Amino acid sequence: MKFLKYFAAAAAVMALSGCLGGGDDAPVSAPAPAPAPAPLQLQILSINDFEGRLEPVTVEGGRAAGGAAVLASYLNEWERRATARGASTIRVQAGDAIGPTPPISGLLQDEPTMMIMDSLRIAFGTVGNHEFNEGVTELLRMQNGGAHPVTQPILGVFQAPRVHRFLAANVVWRDGRGPIFQPYAIHEVGGVRVGIIGITKSDVPTVVAAAGIRDIEFLDEVETVNRIANDLQNRGIRTLIVLHHRGDASGDLFGSPLTGTLVPVIERMSPHIDVIINADSHRGYWARVGNRLVLQAFAHSNAFGAINLTIDRQSGDVISSTAEVVRTLHDPAFPPDPAVAAQVSRFAALVAPIVNTPVGTTTAAIVRDRNPAGEAPLGNLIADAQRSAMGTQIAFMNGGGIRADIPAGTVTRGHLLTVQPFGNTLIRMDLTPDQIRRLLEQQWAGQPFPRILHVSGMSYTWNPAAPVGSRVLSHTIMVGGVPLDTACNPTCSVAANSFIAAGGDLFSVFAEPTVRSGGVADVDALVNHIRTLPQPFGAAIEGRLRNP
């Protein structure tokens, strides 16, 4: 029996080796290798700086674009096309989804925008600077849900988003608890794990109110993203996407090289990173910096980015990539998505009684456009309104707080809420002549770019060719037509909004006075001022700021 078993086993081995029935000279053939799996096709659809633009906007040439419902139609069509060619899709956003939002979202604490992010199926988004406009506590409510006294009677208790997740690798608690949101996500698609890292610019504390972010800090962007990228690589995750809320670069829609201060930042990032989706500057471009594909898709729902990656399923490496920035121009081929349009209509109806209240009439638009010295008609109007509301000798207004022009025709409260969407209040303080001189020099000193303040009640000349720190010609500073030292003896009364009054935009002089008082909301000051003006009203450049 043992012999029979041995013979049977030997015969089986010989048969497998091709020796039985094939003769002594039969070739030995190895099994054919299994075919390599087809590469994964992955599409990334991205938006940035949405800023609550639920309703259509106007772009170059006066054409209508975007709005949440039309944006949804475009995104859905691009995903449908990708599915038809066998590709998967991830939808992401690169920060400033909320913050300086129009009344349709801002009056409702930006809950409408967060609901729309879910409807657009935006899976992941980093935080921008404007996510912190109302402080970290309110931002956490935007992610985790919870009641707000303004919106609960209207919308009920806000429910946590079902789809959208914030990522914030370099925003951490000061007490050592780690990031305020998860730093990255690992998204598995077609058997391939894709790492998505969220970071924001580390200078956020210079552009938001300090009180709301005192418990958090912003780590170095490059060090943070490189540490995570290397860790994910060591875990076998080889396709890496970074949502980076910084965009100080210039490029075009044809892949030409980028220029600007962002470029050396990207060059310092890990070579393991495949895609960087930028934001913040509201520009449109895509380019390659080294082996990284970099893209930003304008802003305010008027465009989106479409990146296509071909990924080796076995190694997880990106084999090739392409990109385009698509304008969401209104077109019969892309009708508004009905479900999203219904949501937007509901929110518009809720705020209509406030938004549609008429305030005044203009014969021509009042614009933010500045002359070479930095003066703008709308800046003058707003500064005048704040000086009037606070009864001061001088008012200062930061340019970043003015987010839209006033249109020609009937001006409503909604228009003015779009112009000044941050909900600041006005602060009164006293400044000495020396403090005012130092304040004016802070428009350039230590700034990432010139931050020229709009003024009311004063005028001066500044020389752009003079060294930083001595650009304002001191003898030209007039307050109410009187030299500074005479008018402000020993001090002048000054009005400013609560953001810069706390030292925002690096204007630390505003934070020096210990005696100060509060006033009305900035929008209320503007409404009340316009109502006192002869109608139709206007504003003009008057020579408050001059160059030699």
C-alpha cells in the first residue's frame, strides 16, 4: 500500500512537470503571469473661497456665473462624465467656505452654506482665515452642530454636516490637545488609499480678531505637511493631496510656470505630494512646481478645478495627471440643480424682509477701486459713516473689511450687508499725535503687503519711494483742515471697527489705548449715514490721501 501511494504521488508530480505523456524532451512551461490591474482613474473636483455665494455672481464681461445650484449642475456633469469613462470622483474645498458671506448665509450664521456644502457633496475641506471670523467655538459648531440663539427660532438646532469634514493639520490647541480638527483623511477608492491633508496659512492671527483664537495656534505650514506626508508614505499611502489655504502666486489656465511668494513654499514641500489645491487670492491657475500639480479655481462659486490622476493600483503611485479650471458660466446646457435651487430659495425667503429693505438711491455704482494713493469712493463713504456714528474727529477703515461695491439704483440693506459682512461693531478711543503717526506708518511696516487705511476727518501725503517707516510726510497730516499737532492736543478722538481696534491687520497702535467705548454695528452706521444724505447719494475721491 505504501508503494502504491508513493507511485501515485510520483506520477502526479511527473504529470504536473510535463514528464508523463510528453516524452523526455518536452519543454517545461511556467504559468502565465496574471495581467497587471488597470490603473485607477481618479478625478478631484475642487472649489475654493466659496464665501457663501449661494446666489449667482457676475464675472468678467458682465456674464452671470455660479451660485450653488448652477455650480452643482457643473459638478454633477463632470462627475457623470468621469463615471462614464470608468473614473471615480472626490469633491473637496480649500478654505474660506464661510466668513465674509452675503446676507442669505451671513444673517443665518452661515448654517445655509454648511448645508449647501453637504448638498454639493464636498467631502473634505481645509479651514481658511475666514472660518475663524467668529472664533474657534463657532467654527466647531459649524462642524459638530448645535443651537445658536439667532438661528434656532428660524432653522431649528443646526445639525452636524453629514458629508463635509474640515481638515486642519496645522491648527492646534495651545494646551496640547492636538489639532482642532482631524489633520488628514485617508480616502480609499478602487482599492487605493489616498491621503488628503488640510493646512491653512500660518499668519491667520494677523487677519482675524485675536479674542476668538486665543486658545489655538497656527503651526508652520511646510513643516507640518512634510511631517504628515512622510508618515503617510511610510504607511504605504503614496497618493497625497494637500488642501492649502494660501495662494499668493500668479499663473494662468494653460499650465504656465507660477510666480510669486507661494512658489518657494511649495518647493520646500515633500516630493511625495502629488497635488496642491490652493486658495485665498481668488485667482485662477494650474501649473507644475517640480513634480507637484498646483491649482486654484478663482472664487465665489464662479469656477471649479478638475484634476484627473492615473494611479498604479499596485504601488499606489500617481502615473500621470492633468488639470483644468472650469468657469461656471450660466448656460442652458447646465440648468440649476432643482434640489439645490429649492434650498437656496428657502434661505432667500427667510432673509428677504431684512435684505430687501430700501436704504437709499444712487445714480452710479460706488466702488472700492483705489487711486494710486490708496483712496477709494466707497472707503470714504464708510469712514464718514463711522466718524458720524461715533462723533469723533477721525475714523479709520481697513480695506479688507469692504467686500463688494454698492450698485447703481435702489440700495438695500442687503447690499450694505454684502459690502460689510463681518458684523463688526464700532469702537471709540483717543490717540495722541505720535500714535497717529506710528499708526500711519504701520500701513507698510511689518505688513505682508501695503494695507492702506481709508480715512475720514483727515488727509495726508505719503511717498511710495521713501523707506518703510518714514513714508508719511508728517507736516502734511491735517485733521479737520488743521495740522495734526494742533488738532490733537493732547489727543484726537478716533473711530475704528472692532477688528482693527483690537490690533487686527497688524495695526498694533489701535490696541494701545486702555480707555475705549463701544458703539453701533458697522452696517447700522452705514445705513443711518446714507439715510441722512441727499438722495440720490454718491461718494468720490477727494484728495484725502495723496502721493507727491
